[in-house]
Amino acid sequence: GGANPGDPDFFEMQIRPIVVGNCFPCHAASKLGGLALTSRETYLRGGNSGPVVVPGKPDQSLLIQAVRREHQRIKMPPQTALKPEQIAALEAWVTAGAVWPEDKPTARSSSTAFTILAGQRTFWSFQPVRKPALPLVKAPAWAKSPIDRFILAKLEERRLKPVPQAEKRVWLRRATLDLTGLPPTPAEVEAFLLDKTPDAKTLVVDRLLASPHYGEHWGRHWLDVARYSDDHLTPDSEKLYPNAFRYRDWVIQAFNDDMPYDVFIKAQIAGDLLPGKKLAGGTGLYGLSPDFQDDRVDVTTRGFLALTVACAQCHDHKFDPIPTSDYYALQGIFNSTRLHEYPLVSETEVLAFTKAKKLHDDQNDILQEFLKKQANELAEVLSTHTAEYLAAAASAANTALDRELLDRWVKYLARPKNHPFLDKFESLMKRRAMEAEIRAAAKEAAAIVADITLEKKAIDDKNYILMGGSKERPVGDPRTAKLLTLTRDRFVFWRDLYGAGGVLYFADTKLDRFLSPVFQAHVKLLRAKLADYKQAIPPQYAFVHGIEDVEKPSNMRIQIRGNRDNPGDEAPRAFLSILSPGKPKPFLKGSGRLELAAAIADAGNPLTARVMVNRIWAEHFGHGIVRSPGNFGMLGERPTHPELLDYLAATFIENKWSVKALHRSIMLSAVYGMSATDDPENISIDAANNFFWHFEKRRLAAEAVRDSILFVSGTLDTKAGGPPVRWTNDNLRRSVYGFVSRRQVDPVLALFDFPNPNSTSDQRIATDVPLQRLF
């Protein structure tokens, strides 16, 4: 669905899967803590601890405090924290009023037939594209192209008058910024003003389409849709895609080469499966995916088809004829693929690198395994001195103890805890009880630690057997084995002591001083060997991030209400029901990506060409013939000029899917050449300019603002392609080559509404705020 957290489809795509996967196990049928989380009312009513959500106020909402783990007692989900992007989605949802659409019955198992009604099949966007005849108009002299006839017919119908044409200087600036994202040079302006020939504009458009800057500007429009990024979304440290830029450069080159749009689609969905594998670089569309369950289905269906299929993850789509089985049919295709790096060098270079890297990684495994074993044994030894350290932490008297460990215990006691085992000791400590009482409580706590340590070891041993763990047999799948576990509170205390960052756990170099001289010498030798192996690794070879099919592709089962632990019927890998004649035919070639690509890029598909011509029209005019470029479904806008949309789509296909030919036909029309002047009579009839009676003034996109400043000052570095450049004052490259982060968008770009690369973006929002003027 859309990016607005107040929309029902934001709830369906972002919120419902979080709630079903993380809250329902305890807060649906079982109502732990008196709390069910199954409707908006239950959130407002709450459980034993009061209301869970205060709409519009995330900081005051118990739900948000709990998932942020900021609440004194309640930290949810209990075992593992939600991902930062999930917490951010919940915060945005609560801020927007905690919209929860009225529930339908639970998601069908696919055995319950889903019927597409006749009325749904006749919806405008599912009708075949037909090339209409040019309409009759009263003032045909105004029209310079077939496009103008469609525009003028609607204007005349509504008694609107087109405003006069823009002067040449204005038109040239508009056309140059539109196609290259840069302003024209004074010499280009002068040459155009002096050119009085009838084909002066044609020559300008052809010159701009041949410029390498064209692909840089229009490739960036596609990168918004492709949610392009140079890094992963990680909570703490930065994790880069070393070769993400190769997909970015591939897209730019595809636009510069005027790659036919149907080939452009196929290359991104299944370029590795096309003859010669020359188009494998296109699969970066998926090779650079954010790690969300519905992401690949979402980017494919919204990007190419303008349908919100990912909204059908937990139940049949609320508005469009898309059953849950369709979502899992597509998800099954992407589940049958894996990430793959396609080298751009010889096999010899690849082998040299992988061999050297394996030696290094194997040595690192040996070192880490040894250190982990010593750290675990040390933690167990240190745990036997718990009583002494607790007593010393209360009085800080015993100087014979290890200072670092004592300091860790002091800090741990000062922190709020998620278990009750130190409550008695801490209360005695706070009221400065007698030393004998404190020592007795310290011994009691130490006995609990010893008991939990023994129980955890016993559980680990039993689980090892349950998982079939032996030297002869591989370890089984933890998701299917019925494993044993400590009770929640005991596990939390165990993790606080023994987990990474725990009180008793000394990792890596912190461990060294506890090792005997023999062991210290051994570790020193292991580290020296590791350093040698690291030195011997040649530089990483060039490759493109992509995907490939797994050896044994398989269908997914419908997850009822989006819950993977509640599987329904199998959903055969196939295309969307509404876009298939009759029942969709199962895809049988590998994952099914090649068949999916063919179905989307088919000239008979009613959506593909319409969606792309509408995107291109919207970039030229400020809004599309359909004002919701990423949603051609029931919740989307209806086309203002359906015949024009079909004329453009039909000629787009006739012209062998040439995007450059489409630009030419749009930009040499009278409607594109109009001035931006207002007309009071027209405003009274069509203030929103739905019918294109004048050209709209538009704010430049973030990149064009920055690039134009550099360009007119003569400092823009016009070098093409290559690794991303960080946003420092020394960065004089075009903005398309700047570093794009999923963790934090550059503040200057964000100020001018650069999209969040964590999800596909249909169009730029153009705000107009004082901060921009201050900048």
C-alpha cells in the first residue's frame, strides 16, 4: 500500500504482519495479562496495565514504550526485540491515529473459492489497451500533435481555454531541466533564440536525449521506484553493499541506450535467465532488497503494475480482486531464489580471491571458536564467586577481587532488570541493611545463579540430542524441533550474565589476561596467522549484486492471517488471477521468474504500458493522467483522460517500447509548450489543473537544486558512474552518484523531499517550507 501511515493499506502491509507475528501468540486467544490485541478497541481498552495506545501520542503509548524497551516493567516481545524499522512503523501508525480497518473473517485457506466478480473485471485498468481514434475538436489549429487533440477535446468539453504558449527561453529551460536535471548554458539559450526554423524544438529534444546527463536524471526517477540504496538497514553499525553502484550505473545506461522498456522489465526480474546473462546486472532490483517479508512482491507489483498486492499478505485484498493466494503465489517465486554475486572478471581472479578469503575465514573460525570456549568456561568459573562480588558491590570493601568484574557487577545492580532474582538483595542494599543480612541475601542469589547455570547446561545437552546433533548426523531444523527452554525470567537472568555483553562474559582481547601463559601464546599465534591470511587476500573483484534460482524451487503455503505458524493450502507459483484469462497457469520453469517477467512485459497486459507512460507524463507535467502513479486499483485515482492514456500506451508498444520516442511525442506537443500563466475563468472551473489548461510551476527536485548550483558556478564534476561519493563539501559530483543510505537520508536531500529508500516510491512529494528558503 501507500506510504501514508494513516492509510488502511499502510496498516495491512506494515502493521498487521508485525502484530500477527509478534503479539498474537500471547495476546489473541490466550489474552495474557488480560490483553487481546485483535482490534482497535482492544488497544484503546487495554489489559491489566491500562490502555495500550494513545492515538496520536506514541511516547505516551504503552505499546511503543514496551517495544522500545523503555518501560520499567514491560518489554515486548519478551525474547527478541523488534527490528528498528518495525518500531518506526508502529510509531508512525500510532502518530497517525492507529487506524485499524474493519476486519473481514479470517484469511481463506485457498480451498475456499475466491471469485472475481464481473464488475471487478470491467474496472478501467483491467481492460485491454485499445488505440482510440483522435477526437474531433472545434479549434484543431491549436493542436501540434495527436496528444493535443485529446487534451483540447476535454478542455472544450469543460469550456476551458488553453493559455498561450511559453516564450522560447522558458520552454528551453523547462525542456533542459526535464530531460537532464540541469539548466541550459547561456550558449545553448542564445543558439535556440537565434534558430527560427520549424524544427528548432525537435533539434533541442534530440540533443538532450542524446546527452549522457539524460540517463543520470531519468535513471534516478526509476531508482526511486527500485528503492535503491548503497547500504543495508542495520540498527548500529554500517553495512555496505560493496557494488550497489553497478546496478545504479546499469539503470542510467539502460535509459541512455533507450533499452526497450519490455527488455528493461525482463532484465530486472530475470536478467540472469536471459540468453548470454548480459542482463544479469538488472537483477540488482532484488539483489539490493531491504529485508522485509513483502518487499519483493511490493516493488514488483507497485513498480511495474501499480497494484498493491502486498496488502493481500494477511487476508484477501480489501479493495482489489487480489486473493491472499495471489500474494503467496508471487512470494513463492521470490522464496525460490537466493542472493547471488555475478562476477565481472575472469574465473581465475574469482578463484584466487575466494581461495584466499576462505583461508582467512577458516582461520578466524578457529580463533573465535577457541576464544568462545575459553570465555564460556571463564564465565562459569567467575559465576562461582557471585556471592563475594555481590557483597563487595554492596559495601565496595573487598579489594582482593577483580576490579573490572566488580565494576561490572556494580553497574549491573544499578540498572533496572527484567527478572525478580535480585529484588531481595537490592532492597537490603538500598536500605543499607546489616552486613550479615546482605551476605546471606548474596548467598541466596548465588545459589539461584548456580541452579540456572546447571539447568541451562542440562537443557542444551537435551536439545542437542533432540536436534539429532551427533558427529554422524547433521543438526536438525530448530523451527520444527520441540526444544526445551528456561522459563522466561530465568532465561533473562542467564542472558544478563552469560550473553554477549553479559556481566561474566569477557570477549576477545578482554579475555587475554585471564588465560594461562601457554594459552596466551596459542592465541597470539592464531591472531598472527589470521593477520597474515588477511594480508594475502587480493582486492575484492568487481561483481553485481543479483539473485539466482535455488536448486529445488517450491510453492509456499498460504499463511493464514499472515502467521507462518498457521499454514493453509499451497499457493502454486503463478501470475495474478485478475490479469490471467481463467485460472492462472502454474509457473514451472525454475522459480518462475522468467514466466513472471514475460507476463508483466506482455504487450497484452493492460497495466504495464499504461503505468509507465503515466509515470513519464507525471514527471513532465507534475502530475499524471492518473494522479496515483503507484496505484491503479480501486483506491487509486481514475484517469482524467482515459483515451489519451490508451493512445500513449498503444503508441509506446508500437514504437517497440521506446521511452525516448515517448519523450519526443510529449515534448513537441502544444500542451507541453504552454506557459504557466493563470486564467481566472479557468481557475473557477478547474483550479487543480486536472485538464492541463496551463503548465504548472514546480519546485525542483532535491538533486536538481544541488546539481544546478554546482553547474552554474562551474564546479560540477560531470564524471559518470563509479562508487558512491559521501556528502562532504568536497563532493562536486552529480547527486545521483552520492551515497544513498537506508539508515539516514542526507539531511539536505531530505529537506527537499528525497524519498526513503526502504520502500518503493511512486512520486516525490514537493513540500514548500521556510527551511528550504533558509537553506
